[in-house]
Amino acid sequence: MRIFALATMLLLSGWALADQPDTQTQLKGYFFDAARRGDVVMLDTFIDSHFDLDAQDSKGYTALILAAYNGHDEAVEHLLKAGANACAQDLRGNTALMGAIFKGEFKIARRLMNTDCNPDQRNGAGQTAAMFAGLFKRVELLNDLSQKGADLNAKDAQGNTAAQLIKGEIRMPESH
């Protein structure tokens, strides 16, 4: 099955993609579905075919973000080893690490912490991975992030820090 899928991918990438943008869209859909499901065999087919591992869907999600968010540690590992960008952000600025922390995927979060991303990388709301760990009471991950150099006193747009969030001292946006 894998050889058939690889042959199909290579055939499509050789001539059909140049002429039919819908085929490229379809392939991206299969790629993102494979990441969502943790289908390592299919992901490896895309990897072997030199598919763009940092391609983004309409929400800015990459395969790595989808695999991390959905708890597929083997898929995350394959994508990272193949060169997927762990620092890539979706349209809201969230990373695979932020998604893993949100979902409580500790093993995946720890793996993503060992990439070359800035531990204080911010999303569109000015939040860091440490703030996610604080907000969702992921104490162990907050400690790990601190050891990786994350600033637990960095403030988001509302003035919240990870240290405050872990204690439940949340500042809400002021209504106008």
C-alpha cells in the first residue's frame, strides 16, 4: 500500500500538480488528514516525496500543529526528524507547543520544548507557551519551560504572567 501511495504521489507531483491547482489542494487535504489521524505511514509517504512539510491550511495549521494538538507523538517525531518547523504559527500565532500544552499532551510538549524555538515566542494575544501552561495548570510543563529559559514574568496583552495564571490570578480584558 505504501509503495502504491508513494508512486501515486510521485506521479501527481511530476505532472498533474503543475497543471491542476485543485490536485495540490487535494494533496494538502490528505496531508493534513494524515497528521490529524496520526497516520505515520501516509506522512512518511509525503516526507519521502519531499512534500512541503510546513504547508498551512486555511487556519494556518501545519501538519506538525495538527499532529501535536491531536496527541500523535509518533507523527510529531517523524515530522520533526524530517525538518518540519516547530516554530511555525497558525493564523492566531499559536504554535504546536501551545496546542500540545492546551490539550495536556505532556510527552509531545516536552519533545517540542527540545527544538530550537524561542521559549518566549508569542501568539497574537501576546501569550507564550508558559502562559498556556499557567492558565491550564500544567505545573510540570511550566517548570520545564522555566528550565528552558522561559520568562515566567513576561506579560500578555492583559498584563497576565505565567506565574499569576498558575495561581488563578487572571486579569480579564476591560470592556469598553
